[in-house]
Amino acid sequence: MGKFVITTRANGEFQFNLKAGNGQTILTSEGYTTKAACTNGIESVKTNSQDDARYDRKESSNGKPYFNLKSGNGQIIGASEMYESTDARENGIASVKTNAQDAATDDQTA
């Protein structure tokens, strides 16, 4: 089962990573100035992760596929790693859909 891990960045901002059951990071958030905003971001991932239209499938300047998960207002709430193929990117999206909705939260800032 997946989990959201909340950590603090070097600049003091909070961020979360969604990790799959095998521990691999499958989605990373932006930096948040408060833990409450970070927690709201996690809830937004849980809400939006099941809607395929919320996934913005992209390609980096070096040709690597990746995706962003967006909220209903179009704001990016999480970004994937860079993948070697579009099939791998689709597997990453499927993993977010599978893991996000029921994922526990592991707050490592406390």
C-alpha cells in the first residue's frame, strides 16, 4: 500500500512524496509554506488522482516523458519523475491512481 511522506526542505518549506508500496516515489509536490497547506495538497491528490483528465502528460526538453497531476482549477499538485518511455509514464499514472486514494500519511517533520 502506498503512503504520503511529509518532509521539510532545506529552505523550511514542507513537501510530500507519494510512495508506492515498494517505496518508490511516484509523485512529488511543490514546496508549501505551512504544513496545513501541504496536508491540503495531499487531500487534493486523493480527490483528483482518479480522474484521468487531471493528468497532464508531458515530455521534457531531453525527450523524457513525465506527467503533472492538476487540481480542478488547473494548478499542479504533483509531478512525476522522468521516465524512459511513454509506457513507463502510463504505468506511473496507474500507480498514482492505485496508491493515492487510500494512502496513509507519514509525517516526518514532527
